[in-house]
Amino acid sequence: MYNSFEYLQGSIAEIQKKYEILSDIVTEYGGKVHGSQRDRDPKTSLIDVLVYYEVPFGQREEVKRKFNDFVLSIITRTN
């Protein structure tokens, strides 16, 4: 298994949606989300979440690509 993480930042609603999608993608590839670590930026009030997960060998880049495609689609829709 490969260990990895994603850094999520945004409002509570944005973080929730990104976390759910990441969790679904990791599960789809036979992996597990192991935990997360949260912080709040005192200047912007945005939340930072570091999500730790593992996926089978050879699947890490595919999971990252699929998640990044999702995040880019959100950015494209809001701009």
C-alpha cells in the first residue's frame, strides 16, 4: 500500500465536499482514509485539513489525478 495525503483548504462546506469526494475516490481504488488534522487560519477563518490515506501500489497517482480533476472542475464552475 502507498501512503499519501491531501491538503484541503476552504470554507466548511467546501472542505466537507472535498473530503467526501476524496474519501469516495480512495474507497473506489480499494484504499482507506486513516485520519485528518485540522487547523483554522486566524486571519481568513478558512479551515485547513490534512487528510491521510493509503491506496494499493500503483494507484496513488491515479487517485491524485482524479481528485485534482474534481477540484479543477469546481474552480472552473465558480469562475
